[in-house]
Amino acid sequence: MTQTAAIVGGGHTRWGDRQATWKDLAQEAGKAAFDDVPGVTPDDVEGLFVGAVQPERFAFQSHVAPLVAELLGVDVDSMIARTELACASGQAALRYAWLAIAAGQLDVALVIGVEKMNLPDDRTEEMQSSMTNVVDREFDGVNGLNAPSYFSLIAQRHMHEYGTTREQLAAVSEKNKTHAANNSYAQFQKAVDVDDVLESYPIAPPLNLLDCSGITDGAAALLLVSERKARELTDTAAYVTGSGQSCMASNSINNLPSLSAWPQATVAAEKAYEQAGIENPVDELDVAEIHDCFSISEIIEYEDLGWVEKGEGGRFIEEGRSALDGDIAVNPRGGLLGCGHPLGATGISQALEIYRQFTGDVPDARRVPDSPETGLIHNLSGSASVHSVMTLARDPQ
């Protein structure tokens, strides 16, 4: 690669159960992105990348990338695509935009993720059944292995092998939901404590309601530009320094290599670290947005992203090492547990949060101290069969 790319701004809708259409959400996030970066207009955009998982089922709409271009008045003359990689669709869109800019094909890209997941009451069963499409529906979905039941198996196995406790799981929810209470676009803006999590409604033991991310409508967008263009626009950007992805040919749950570890996450992280020149992530990363779709996910990710030894993830949260003032500030926007999880928008929101932390444009209550310089985003997708990692920094290498 001859150059890197940088995030120079972006926009967000409020996330939750929105009385808005898929089109409304796309327009709201896109307009907010252009409002955030006065130096870039729709006429400047050469590439458009749209992360969207199931608009065909949720909104009865396919071919959504040209639709977004029309809605936002963007005449794309170089590259346009929709990306679908389940819960990592947003990061996939960002990754493809970065690769296109690094290859010299684009100078300016709009990356947007949109999901309209809440349906009318008479379509609730359809919404729930749609979520089983991201696993092998023929073998796993028909046997009841949707997201909560699958992650409950993960939690049970990790607890059995390593002694992870319900209180440690609940501490993840407490941290992230408390951060979300200070996030104006989060779906759940109420702080909770460990007891609240432990006393919430059982969903798939040991996971209770507050251990689970929500069904969410929302969109997020960002403007990704070449290094040269970034220096013209701003003194503070989030430069992509590394990216890794791994899938171990194991989409079906019965073929996964482990129920207590995600070696795919380790491979993806190591690729990103190598590109970024990161040798000790705990010492060299200041802030991270990682995929806490369920509380157990974040604990396993501490381990498999290479921050602690296997089985030490519960202690990492318990000892405050992922707090705002800890070794790595994890999920300061509130994570999926606090913000909700509109599938195609999550990875883009995570990257935008890293940029906002670099610029200091976040409320004091969830701001990472000492002006963070480096960050990471992580997404898993499907039955955690694919993991995607990207590293970012205020200054390019």
C-alpha cells in the first residue's frame, strides 16, 4: 500500500426503537456526517460503501447502495457497494473503503451503516426468526441456536473451564451501560450496577436481560479520506494503521474450534498489530471498542485479542483494567450492551467513537483521560466464526 486513510468526521442517528424508515435513518446519518465535515460535500465523494445486513427482510428493500447515493445526492464515479458480513458489516464497509483509498482508487469515501430491525407487532416473529439467518439455519437455527442460546453455551463453558463468575459478567454490563448513560445517541441511557444485572430477567442462563444487547434501529456514517486529503482538512484525524480478519471455515456451530475461545480473533488481531507496529497491545492501545453483544463476549475478547492470558478475562474487568482510567479504556461509548446493536451500523459507530475520543469531542463523564493516541475496533459476526480488527492512531506511521 502506498498510503493510508483517515476518518475526518461522521454522523449518527439516535439508536433505539425508532419511528422512522430505513431511508429516514440513512438520510439522517448521512446529513449529520456532511454537517460534521464542512470541507467535504456530496460532490466530493468518489466511493460509497453501505453496511447493511437484512434490509430485504426488515425493510423489504435490496440494492441499497444506489438507494443511499440517491437519498444523499451523491454521484459516485469510482466505487459503490453494499457489504454484508452479519454483525461485522459496518467494519467490512470501512475496511473496503480503506483498501480502495490505500490502492489509490479514491480520495474521499462515505461509509455508512443502516439497520431498521424493530418491526410492527404483527411481524415480531419474523424479526426474531431473521436473526437466526446469520448462523447455519438448516442445522443450527432449527435447533434453537439463536444468539442468546449460543452465547449462553459460550458463557457456561468459559465459567466451567476458568471459573469466570456471574458477577464478572455483570461487571461488563455495569461498565458499558454506565458509559451509555452519558451518550446521547445510545438506546439505553440508564446506569446500572452489578445487582441490577444479576436480578434482571433470565434469558438464557447464565445470561440475564441486562447481559444482552438490544434489537435496534439506527445508522452511523463517517467520511474516510486519503492521508493527503486529511492533512488539508484537519489537524486531528483517526488514521487506519492496521486491519486483520480471520475465518476458520466454521460457520456452523458444531464445527467451531472451541466454545470458550475464539482463535479467529487472535489471528485477526495479530495481523492488525503487525501492520500497526504494535508489540504490546496493553501498553500501546489507549482505547478500544469491542464487540460486547453479550457480556461474556467482552471477557473472551480481552483474552483472545492478546491483552491477558486465557482464562484471565474475568479478572481483567474485576480489577478495573478496562475502565476509562484502566490499562485500556474499553467501550467508552457504551458498547453494544448500552448503545444497542443495529447490525450494519455498529462497526462504523465504533470507529467514529475512536475518532471522537481523539478529538476530545465526547462528554467528560465518558472521556478517556490523557488525550488517547491509539485505538482499536473489533467485531465478531455470525456464530463468532469471523472476527475483524482494525487499529487507528492520531498520527499515521
